[in-house]
Amino acid sequence: MPPLWIVPNRLFSQLYCGLKSPISTQTKICLTMARPSSNMADFRKCFAKAKHIVVISGAGISAESGVPTFRGEGGYWRKWKAQDLATPQAFARNPSQVWEFYHYRREVVQSKEPNAGHLAIAECQARLHRQGRQVVVITQNIDELHRKAGTRNLLEIHGSLFKTRCTSCGVVAENYKSPICPALSGKGAPDPQTQDAGIPVEKLPRCEEAGCGGLLRPHVVWFGENLDPAILEEVDKELALCDLCLVVGTSSVVYPAAMFAPQVSARGVPVAEFNTETTPATNRFRGRVGRLFPKPSLLMKLKLFHSHPGEGRNLSASTYQATSMGGSLVDGEPNTGKSENIF
């Protein structure tokens, strides 16, 4: 089993967005993550004591709202994968095609609402704030659904679909226009047989700053680009302060976000993972699916990881599952027929 890779804090500002770790395979960093558990009682104890909670979220939490994840089988726009289009090279080569892709995504997201997962996190944040406790959400998502749900302390490390950046003057601006420019009206259909619109570059979204008029691009972090050092500094500060970390709906394959939870766990902080499918960490732990959020179709997995450097203890995982059907027993506990909202 290969070790988990941890990047020293001082390197965070140099990290780029990608599907593989930026760390050399020659680097050897030892980390023992031990004592996996799916025991809800363990989690509740950790949650009750926590004063500074970090939630790391990814595309999986927005999938429940109907937002395409562009991951796995069927994760295509026309015949392209997201990583084929979400690059500086793709934009330089064909800005019309890339803007069609992002216009489609903007239009889809504008029609969606936060789901029970988004709302539970926002409500938890508000409730714990009244108790003098802190919840910070670090999201890889660019759909602003956390913000729409009412989340306040929010770090959007990959940017936003609804912000643009001028390629000439560099000005970043919010933009919720639909469509973002007249030439994109009715464009961006995702069907594989759809032909590219081939919009002239002068008709694509342009900067509205006086005397500029430069070509706009989505203000998102593309594959191969550096993340904003200022945001990463904030992330690093929150990871250093937190005493509980929740990982929600992320595949843990896109760096540097894939390193956040291991960094926290390395200093002995509990990390709980909620996912609809296995992740690179899952093979190291035992656990089974249980629904923990209020929405019936949001099936998630809880694995509570305690890191004890130098120890290798393993506890067998219990399974806690609530269903929308009443009358069953779950791990010997009566099922009330209601979803169990762990927040």
C-alpha cells in the first residue's frame, strides 16, 4: 500500500490543479492513518467536542441537485471530457468551444437549487455559530450552490462559473447574465452530434471596463493552472486550526484538494468521509453505505478516521443505515423511519 502524500505548508502557493499529485514519486513521506470506524456514536462524540470544523466538499454534493459532475462514465460534454476543455490550451485554441461549454454549465446551474446536503451544512454552520463554534466550508465546486444555500464562511478554491476574468486587464467581475453574451444564446447543447458554433472571437464575452474590451474567460481554475495563493493561505490556516474535518462528495483525485484531509489527519485530527462511492482512501478502510443526510436518495458513506502516528490499530467498522421505510432494525437499533441528520 503506497503512503499518502503530504505537501509541506510552504509549498501550497506553488500547487496547481490536476488529476495527479504534483509531488515527485521519489519523495517519501510516511503517514499512518489508523483506526477506521463507521460508529455513529464515535462520530457524535467528536462532533459534540469540535469547536472549529472544516467541511471539504466536491462535485458529489451538487450531483444531488442535478448538476453534471463530468466524472466517470457518461461524463462528457459532446465528445469531450471536462479536462479536455478546462485548460488554458483549449481556450487559446478554440475560445468559442470552451465558452459554449461554460455557457451550458452556467445555464444548467442557474436552473438548480441547493439540495438537502447543502442546506444541512449551511444550517449546521448557522447553528454552531450561535454556540460560539466555527464551521468553514472549503469547496472545489464552482456552482455557488453552497452560497445559495446560505453558507457564509466559504472558500471556493476553484473559482466560480458566475465570475469572469479579463484576459487583457485582469479584472474579475461577477456575471449572472443569461446568456452571458447574445452570440451564445441557444448554444452549448451537450449532445454528441451537435456541431461547434464557431462564434467569432469578437462576439464572445468581452470586458466592460472603460477602454478595455478584452476577451473574457471564466474565472475558474483550469487543469494545470496555479490556485490563488491568497485562497490557499486561507485554506492552510483553516486546516491548521480545525479539530474535525468532514469530506463530503469528493472523489479525492484532484490535487491539491486531495491532500487537505490527509494533512489534517496527519496531526491527529478526526476526518469523516461522506461519499456515494469509494475514493482513493476507501481501500484503506472498511465501511458500508448508510444514509446520513435528510434527502432519501442521498446515500453516503461515513468513515471516521483517527490518525495516530506510529500506531497501526484497526477497529472493525459498524454500519449505520437509516431508510425512508419504517419498521426495520439498524445495527440492533429501532429505525424510526426518518433520515438521520448527523448535523
